[in-house]
Amino acid sequence: MPVNLSAPNPSDLHPVPGVKLGIAMAGVRKANRRDLTVVTIDEGSAVAGVFTQNRFCAAPVQLCRERLAGRTDIRALLVNTGNANAGTGEDGLVRARASTIALARQLHLSPEQILPFSTGVIMETLPVERIEAGLPAAIADLKADNWAVAAEGIMTTDTLPKAASRQITIGGATVTITGISKGAGMIKPNMATMLGYVATDAKVAPGLLQALVTEAADASFNRITIDGDTSTNDSFVLIATRQAPHAEITDLNSAEGQALRAAIVAVSQQLAQAIVRDGEGATKFITITIEGGRDKAECAKAAYAIAHSPLVKTAFFASDPNLGRILAAVGYAGIDDLDQSLIELHLDDVHVVTKGGRRPEYTEADGQRVMKQSEITIRVGLSRGTASTTVWTCDLSHDYVTINADYRS
């Protein structure tokens, strides 16, 4: 069961002027499930994205990078689940292009104006004919208030759809930010998540969008991990339809730019944390904060060392306060001149370690009390500087092994 996560209420997801979504059952891998999503974007919109740093990246990722680098008039997204179209060589690229050609014909666009996305099983041939056959139904379903259904349509091993939405005021105008994401395993994105899409009608200068999407990813999807595996298909896209009736934002450091940035980051963090809460087999949501580092990079090293440790994660699953495992992870994180005699460790409100050793007042009963909670914060002080960072992860349970052992069944 997901950790304190419920399916989004469709009425809470604000439509974004200029964006429509249509969902269909194409039988990409399994019958009778929503697995094909078309997103159309009005002319005049701007689109930017960040993608996996896995060098063995999927065909649609290669195509998206190519098209975003060469065009400024993206008009549609095409998303399929069930098949990742990764590890498919040149044939995968041909099939990814063919899927966008099929959609372009029906939307009267150029194929280069369409970004394809795939998620699912690796090293299987993309069934383009099924996708093409499902397009008319997806197009017929296009509507502005389809975000909740689209969140379901991009799921794979997720147990719940993931969506977030908020509205802010800029220049006296209401601005909407709404997004969806998917992911539950193979999550250490190293840029974003397996799939994530956020749209806004803010009138922001197109040249600022890449900086916005990169910053949002770094503050959210780049700060989550479930199992330490970086997917071949990670993609995070930001769409700005620029239809809100306020003056154009040309500086992200302006008051208007900062308000928009904060709202996009907040929506992105909600989507990213939902992925961790729905992590495969997860029973606990864990926040790891590293403080007192010399820079954010070394704080991230320590945070991810803890978050990726199977010993730490299994201890949290068992509610076993074997917290020396956390210290061991910090020690091998790669901070060469770390002074262990300065380390402080807190588990929620419980002060466990001081000056590198067990605090005399700490008792295992206090540690176990916290570890039995469904939401836990680990806080480590390095006492080396003023930098800090936060990472979100989950525990590692028997069900994670079962889910991944049976994934293709």
C-alpha cells in the first residue's frame, strides 16, 4: 500500500488553458487498460525538458532531445506505457518516428512537432500498429479537464495515479500549474523521474523555460530514489502555454519570476514525493537531510549513500533501530576528509549520535518508537560548513523483490 498517498481528486486538478489530454486503451502490452495518452498544446506555447543521464537511453528520449534542440513549435506529446522502446536499436528509432508520423497525420502537424514518450518493459519491439489504431480514440477523448485520467494512463507498476495542481496570482491574473507523473521502481532518476509533465499558462519568456525545468527537476525529481537504478526513459517536460493575461515574465529573479518558480517547484516536489510514497513495496516514507556540509555536492553524496543502502532500508522496513548502518553509509559516501568526531545524527526528535558517538541519553526504545512511524526524518550534521540538501526515499521490503521478479509475468 502507498505511504499516506491517495488518488487525486479530479476536481482538484485545474485545467491549464491551451492544453488538452486524451486517453485510450490501445493494448500496447495488456488489454483493457489505459496505456495511450495524447496531449495537445496550443500554438504559441513553449516546451522544455530534461532527460535521463543513462547513456543507454531509449529511442523516444533520443528523438525528444533531437526535436527540442531543433524546434520551438512543439504542439503535441504522445505517451505509451507497457513498452519502453529501449534497447531496441535503430528499429526502435524508426518505430518512435513512425508513431509520431501517425499522430501528425491526424492532428495535421509535422511529425517534428510531436514528442514521443514510452515507459514499460525494455528490449521489446514497440507495437506501432496498436498505437496507431488507438490514436483516434485518444484524439476523440481530448479535453482540458482530463488530467486525472491521464495520470492513470501513464502508469506502469504504480498502484495509484499521481497528480498535483495549484493556482497563484501574477500581475493580478490567475496562473495555473498542473502536472502528472508516474514511477514506482527503477527510480534514481539522475535528472527527473521516469515520466513527468507539468503545464502552466504563465506568460513566461520561452528562453527561460529550460532554466525553469532544470531547476524544478534539481529540487524535486533529482532528490528522490527508491532503488538507486537510473531508468533508460526518464523524462520531465515543462509546458508554458503563455495564455495568462499578465505581463510577460522576462526575469526569473523578479518577484513574478520567483513566484512562478516557487509554484512550479512545489508542484514538482509533490509529484516526486508521490513516486516515493508509491515506491514498489514501500511501507515508509523517509526524508534524509544532510546539514553542515561544505557544499551541496558532498551533502548529496552522504544523503544518497544512506538512501541507497540496502542495510539501512531493510532496517527501516523492520523498524529495527540498527542506526550504526547510517553512520557507516555516511563514512563511505566519498567525503575523503570527513571528521567522524563531528558527526551528529537525529531520528525525528531523537538525538542519537553526538560528536561521532552514541549519545549517552539515547535509548533504543526511543529509536524504535520513531522507526515504527510511516513517515520518518533522518537528519545528519557534518559540522563542516553551511550547505545542506534533502533527499526522499522509502524502505526496502519483501514486496519490492516480488514485484520486480514478477514484473513481466
